[in-house]
Amino acid sequence: MSYDALDEQEKCIFLDIACLFVKMDTRREDAIDILKGCGFDGEIGIADLIARSLIKVYEDSILWMHDEVRDMGRQIVKEENLLDPGMRSRLRDHDEILNVFKDNKGTRCIQGIVLDLESMKRLLQINYLNLEGRFKFLPAELKWLQWKGCPLKSLPSDFSPRQLAVLDLTRSKIESLWHGHSSKVAEKLMLLNLNGCFNLTHIPDLSGNRALEKLSLEHCSKLTKLHASIGNLRTLVHLNLLDSENLIELLNDVSGLTKSGNLILSGCLQLKELPSNMVSLKELLLDGTAVKSLPESIFRFSKLEKLSLNQCKHLKGLPELIGKLHSLQEISLNDSALENLPVSFGYLANLEKLSLLWCKSLTTIPDSIGNLSSLMEFHTYGSGIKELPVSMGSLSNLKELSTGHGQILCRLPDSIGGLNSLVVLKIDQTLITDLPHEIGALKSLEKLEMRKCGFLRSLPESIGSMRALTTIVITEADITQLPESIGMLENLTVLQLNRCKHLCKLPASIGQLNSLHRLLMVETAVTELPESFGMLSCLMVLNMGKKHQKGEETEEINFMLPTSFSNLSLLYELHAGACNISSKIANDFEKLSSLEILNLGHNNFYSLPASLRDLSPLKKFLLPHCKKLEALPPLPSSLEEVDVANCTALESISDISNLENLAMLNLSSCEKVVDIPGLECLKSLVRLSASGCTACSSAIKKRLAKSYMRKIRNLSIPGSKIPDWFSQDVTFSERKNRVLKSVIIGVVVSLNQQIPDDIRELPAIVAQILMLDFSIFCSALKLLGVPNTNEDQVHLCRYPIHHPLVSQLKDGYNIRVIRRKPPTMKGVELKKWGNIWSMKVMTSMREMKNH
């Protein structure tokens, strides 16, 4: 990590990154362009610094440097001249830069300046700076200028940096780039970025820019055409016109673009035609254009590797000669008007990805598709294809296949077994009733997804031969059982069978799935688990919950968990809601030693085992609508949430003083509960819902002191009166050496019985911050719990300092509470409201400074 070990070029690049690029969150690619314009080989230099662990490249290719390494580089520059910043090679400090400008202390030593006024010899960043007057102060040696948000309509006539390599005027108000004669254009300019210049109406003659490699004109919405000189820029590699929506024509002659590799025209909504001689292109993006056809001369695009025509709503076909694009690796026609593919498609020997998503007018695929020997991804999901060609079985390198949606595809070809490299198979929403037996030959398949396949009646026994499978997702299918061979899938980790409503049993072999982590079978007809179920030694998540049908009498089935169930030692999440569990729950539940989430809501058991207390990892215990449960036994101290809402037969709750971590307790409509022993000891409780708990409301008030109620986040309880210390229509007044800590809002509401009682929160009441009578912020109150009564309920909602109801409350503002307009739900009546704010005394100088 020694700086002295670097050569001169590496030292210069290192100091540029430490002093300039890191501060600007510069991307690696941009840094390479800048350094190239300064005469350095940035690609090699940056790679060397990465290898020496002096810099790293993070997400979005942003250059990053450890604080200590960065500070070392900045100290090296500072020591170039401790007293005179104007004698240093790089300036980054805001005050020092302005002093150098003000006192005219700039010298030839300065190579780079970073000055960003939104939050200068070699490199200059003056983003969002409003400069007026003469521009001769800019050094003639300037290589890189970034002036985002430039307020000028054009660059002035005295701006003529001959050495400029990179000019970035992103999101500027530029209408015409250069003012005066084009001879003043920097001849060494390599990158011109005018992205987001919404007022730009035309591009000047760029024939003098003989070094220009990248021209970026994204979102230049007033640009209607390009200057003809662009077609002769022999050095141009990258031309980007993304979302320049009013561009009508590109260029008639682009024969001079001999090096152009990337042409991005996506979002040019008015563009209908393309020039025919773009022979050097490697990437052509035409998404969302008005192109009706590709030029017949497309066979001359011999270097083209990527062609994107997504959302081309006027493109119905492709030229037959497209098959001569032997370099083409990827073609995407998603959501286009494509009606057919030419037979010549089969000659694209190097094609690796073909995407035809949502091509609804495309109904057939030519047999020649089977000749695409390099194809690895093939997507027809959402298209009008009814049947896949038999020749597809020859695609020996295919790894991903997605098809279906819209209930059009009716079968898979038997030849699918030939896809011996296939890893992902997605066939959602089809008319398929059975999978071919040959599917078992897919030895490499890891993921099989068949969502919303309502006509699928069975799976073949051969599925057990697909030993590489890790994920099976089959939802809303008509299957009644799984094949016994499924137990042979030794690598299966996820099995999802949600809403397969006719699935009534699991095979005994399921216990052989030694790698299974997640079993999801929500809303199936399964009423018992096989005894082998306890052999699922790796099972972590089991969701077999049913949907509770309110108002319908369901046949009570004595749902029995197998005796081996307690062997699931790694199970940490169990959902068995509405499973008609009516018998006594086994007393060996404590053997589920990893269980953290347990949902047994909407069941019919009368009691819970005492062994629940020994479930030491349990954090969330959900028992809503267990209407026959009479008592809540001692609970494990690890619990963070307990929900027994609408347990209408519940009479007694064991002492809960040991629940030091409990943050939420929902007792809504537990109308027979008379007391909650230990409630006052719950140090972590922030949400308590006791709406409709008429019998225990007095006990709750006695156990919760006034100071405790100032700490709780949400509280609901029967009553028609908010606490006396709340007030209404009070204007907030700031106080010296005090900071607002929280705001507590109290309301009295009543609800009619048409509101579903399983809603966790009622978003019907809104709190507003008012400046005079103008609302500057509003937030729906979290009203927890829906009681089985229309009697009045009191809700207290406390908002901490980071909530906008607190942070945006200023001197002279006040708070008002109203019903949401228009109402999101009927039957909610606001009867009273008030609020109180809690202040905190600032005790340190640092705290006072921060506020």
C-alpha cells in the first residue's frame, strides 16, 4: 500500500481519485474517459490501484477508497504547499477554492478543482454554479469540465479550451451548444454529454471534433434531427439518443461511422426509418420507436451482436435476410406487434438469447428454431403461441425457457426431454393438463414453475428422475395428489403448492426430502400429514394455512399432527391457521426448539399445552379468532408479539410479567378477559390493542401509569373520554434549550359492525399539521383493532422524533385531526380528539448544536 512504490502515472491517478473522483462519486468508466483525455491510460492505472488494494469498485461501478487511504492522498497534496492552496496540484475544499478565485491566486500548479454548489486547470467540476461574465479565466489546458445544471442558453464565444477532452453539461438549459463559430470547438473532445438538456433544439457542426468517441443525448425532447456531420465522425463509438422523443429522422448517410459500436434510439417515439449502411454496429436499441420494418440491407450489419425492438407497436415482421447476422447473440422483441418469425432465424448460429415476451400476435414458432445451437435463453411468456415446435428438443444448450400466460398454450412437446442443459422451466397460466413423461429426462433442471395452471391434473412419475431440482412451484392447479417418486428429489429445497384446492394428501415418500427447507401449501384440501413428515430434518418453514370463510359453517375435522411432528428441530415458522384443529395440541411442542413464528389462528381448540413456555426462541405467537380458547397459559419470555384478538371465549391470561421483549399485544374483542396480570412490567411494549375489552378496561388503566402511557406507541381501549392532559387547537411554541421529543394524539371513535374484524389497522382518521389553515402534512392514524361492538373506543397514537408529524412541526403550527376525505371505509365516526407534545431538555452543547 506504499504510495512511493507507484510510478508517476499511478501516483497522478491515485491523487486524482483521492482528491477529486471519490468526492464526485465518479464511475469507473467515466474516470477512464477523463484520464484518457488527460493523456493517461486510466484502465490500466485503475486496475493497478485495485490490485494494490488502494481503491475498490462498488455498486454501479462507483470508485471507492478507504477513508485512511483517501486522507493520505489528500495530505500528500496539502503538503505540496501548506500555506498557499493556489500552489497545490488539486483543490477540493470549498472555502480554499473560492479564496483562490476571489484573490486571483491560481497558478500553473493547479491541475484539478472540484466545486459542486448543489448540496480548475485540468479537471473542473462546477455543478449548478451560476456564472456570468467572461470565461477567459478557464485555463487553456482544461481537459475535463462537468457543469451539470448550466444555466446558460449557449456556451459563450470566449470559451474555447482547445485541450478539452470531456464536456458534461447534463440537465443544463443549453439551447444551442456553441456560441459563435464552430472553429472554436475543442478538437480533442472525446466525450460530449448533453443528457437531460430539454431545451436543446439542434446539434452544431461537429466535423471539427475529430476525436469524438461518445455523444450522449438522452432525454433531449426538443431535438428533431441531427447534424449531417455526425455521420462522418470516424472516431464515434457510442451514440445515445434515449428518449429523445421528438427525433423524426436519424441520418441519411452514416457511412462515415466506421467505428460506431453502440446506437441507442430507444424511446425515440417519432423515429420510423433507419439508415441502411450502419455496418460497424455491435448494439442497436430501438425500443418503443415507430419503426415499421428493418432495412433489407440489414444483412450488412455483420458485426451486430445485440438487437432490441421491445414495444415496437408497428413492427409486424423481420426481413428474411436477418438470418445472415451471424454475429447476433441477443434479440429482444418483447411486447411488439410481431406476427411471425422468418424461417431464416434458424441460421443465427451464435444467438444466445431470444425474448418474445408479450408478443400477443405471434402464434407460431418456425421449426428452424431447433437449429439455434447456441441458444441459452428462450422466452415466449405472454405471447399468442399455442404450441412449441417439436424441433425445440434439439436446443441442447438451452438453460432457461419461459412460456405460457393467457391460457393459450395447451401442451409441451415430448421432445422437451432433449433439453439436457435446461436449468429453469417456467410455464404459467396454460391449458396444459399433463406433463409429458419425457420431462423426467431433464437432468439439469433446477427450477420448475407452473403458476395458475388450473387445468393441470397430475404430475408424471418420471419427475422423480429430475434429481437436480431445487424448486417446484405449482399453484392453483387441479392436482389431487403428488407422485410417490417425488421423494427421490434429494436436492429439493422449496416446494410450493398454494391454492391447489383439490390436493387432499401428501405421499409418504415426502419424508425422504432431506434437503427441503420450505413447504408452502396454503389453501389446499390436505387434512393430515403422513407420519414420515417428521423426517424432514431440514424443514424451516411450513405454511399450511387455510382461508377462513366468514359466516360459513365448516365441517370440523379432527386435524391431527403426526406424532413425529415434534422432530422438526429446525422449523422456525409454522402457519396452520383455519386448519380445523379442534383436538388437544400435543404437549411435546417444546421439542420444536427453533420455532420463532407460530400461527394457529381461526382454529377450534379449547386449550394450549403448558409446554409452550419452553419454546424459548418463540417471538411471534398468533391466535386470532380461536373462539373456543378459554385460557392463555404461561408464555415464553422471548415473545415480541402476541395476538389473541377475537378469542371471545378467553377468560384468563397467565401472568405475563416475564415477557420483557413483548412489543405488541392484541386483545381486541376479548370481552371476557377481566385482567392482564403483569401488564405493568412489560418494558418493551409499544402497541396494546384492547378495543372491545370492556371487562378489563379498568384493570388496564390501573396497571398503566400516566408516565407509561406517554411512552407507548399505540393504545386502544374502550371508553368515551381521552385523558385530561390532552388538549385541542393548541399552537406549538418552541422553547429555549428544549427539543420536541414526540407527539401523542388521542381520539374517540365508534365503528359499525360492517367493518371486517380481521383488519389490523383502520386508515380512516387523519392527523394534519396546519400552518394557519393550510395543511402542510397529513398522516393516517394507526388505529389498532376492530371490536365486536359499536361502543366508543379510545385510541392513543404516539409519534417519535423521526416521524414527520414531529420533525415538520414548527413554531406557530398546530395539529388537527379529521376523518379522511373521501372516506376509505364507511361506518367510522370521529367523536373527540386531542393531542399533547413531549419536550426534552437539551443537556449538552453538541445536542444544542444539532438542533
